[in-house]
Amino acid sequence: MTTRGAAARSANADREFLKDQICRLLRIDPTTWDAHDIRLAFQAAGIDGWDRHFTSLSYTDIDQLTVPDTPPRPLALMHKSMLRAVRAFHVHCCVVRKQNVNIAGCTVDLYDMFRVNIWDPEEPLRAWNSLKRAPRLEDEVANWRKSVRPSRSDYKEFRDEAYWQQTKEKIEATAKSHGLYHTLDSSHVVSNRELDELQRQWMMKTLQEIMIVPRAKSIVTKHADAANTRLCWKEIVDHFALSRAAEMRASTLATYMNSARLNKINWRGTKQNAILHWKEQHRLHNLLAKSPYTDEQSIAMLNNFVSGVIHLQDVLDNH
């Protein structure tokens, strides 16, 4: 049974603990505590202990603290921000250790590191036991080994050098959607080497399957044993960035669209299919060309394509 004297001693100890920890973490001179604005705001709000009161405060509670004066004034913004950081730091320490910790065992250096590198002031404050600790490195590896792998069929095959840019964009977009773009990113800083190796091996196997163009396949083969997907991808990108295949293909398509005439190319299918064929060549040209044809240019070329064909040559003029 707790006596009144024991409860009083506990309250006094908790009051002193609050003072000691706030002064320690915020580097406040303890001799100035009694007249400090934070202490006066605490007193006005009835905050008289660490366990009994401070650890129950929300960010909103802290934001509403006022200093008793004539008239009362809000606690300075910087002091509110510092108190928010202390509350968040205590929650962080509890999450890391998976229990309600004695804040006195957490150093000022650790607090400063948390405040500068980890704490997000915009993140809502929540009870520590409702938050999950960041997974350990070995947990990340185990989770990857157990997880269902992304489908390699999602990655576009690189079959035609002329369409390198479109293929590159689709491969990178797919890797990002799978959370694996870092295996291709040469600027990525690895934090878990074992997990990174497993993911690079998976991505290397994918590159071996989708790189059909001979030069790309050769580059992949060179890096396959080391599974250095970042260096491999960089070399592929650098090589095909200099390719003129797309430019040459666009030029060939442009020549066809400008010179072809339906009544002279001995087309064996229906006229409808001929127009659809021309439309597909136009689409491919605009996909590859640095300067795609405008709508006006396209209409003029299509009109030339069907000129001289009965039932089609007057469509543009009449409609």
C-alpha cells in the first residue's frame, strides 16, 4: 500500500527528473531553471513531472503553452520546437529499445543526432508502442528471400536498337515500380550489402533475358559473373546514347511517307489496311524522330498518299 509520504516523494523525484532532463538535453543552466520561460509555462499548465505529465503531452499541448505575464504570452516558438524534439526523442528511444526507457540513459549526443538527422517535425507524434522499429539488416535479407519476386516478363525486351530510348525508359520505370531501380543506379549508396547482392543477382538474370540486341547482350555477359548491374547498365546506356539507329530509321520512314502513293505501290490488301499501314509508319516515325511531324504536315502527306485513288482522293477536300 502506498503511503502519502511515498507518493509525495515520488512526485518530488519526478519533478526534479523533469527539470534535470529538460536542462540536460536543451543545455539550460540549472541555476536559471526557476525563472526560465519553459519552467514558468510548465507551472502555469500544471506540468509538474516527467512520467506524470510531460510524457503525456501532445504536440498541440506544447504549442498551447503560455508564459504567465501581464498579459500572458505564448512560449517562444524555438522553445516549443525544442520541447517537441525532446518528446519525439523519448518516443524514438522507446521504439528502438522496444520498451519504455529511462531518458536519463540516452546521451545528449544521441539526442542531437536524432534531432538533426532523424526527426521530422511534420511527422505526427504517436505512442511508442504503436510504432514499428526500422527493420534490421538481417531482417531485410530474410524478407527478400521469403518474398514473391517481381515478374521478369514485366520488363520490355530490347530487340531493336532504333527503339533504345523507349526501351530504356520502360525498363527503368518497371524497376522503379518494383523497388529495384537502385540496382541500376550507379549513384546509389549501398546500406545492406548482402541484400544488395541478392537483388543485383536477380536483376542481372533479368538483363540476361531481355537484352536481345547483340551489343547489349555482350555487355551483360561481360558483367554477369560479378553481377555488377550498375556498371553494366551504365555501359549499356553510354553505348546506345551514341547510336544513330533511331535517327536512320526515322529518316527511312520519312522517305516512305513522303514518297509513297497508294495507286503506285502495288498494295495487295484493302485500301483500309493500306491507310492503317501508313498510319503505323507515321506513328513509328514520330516516336523516333527528334522533330515529329505536326498535324498539318501529317494530313498533307496522307492526302498525297491517297491521291489518285478513286473514292479516297477527294475525302480531305469534301470533309
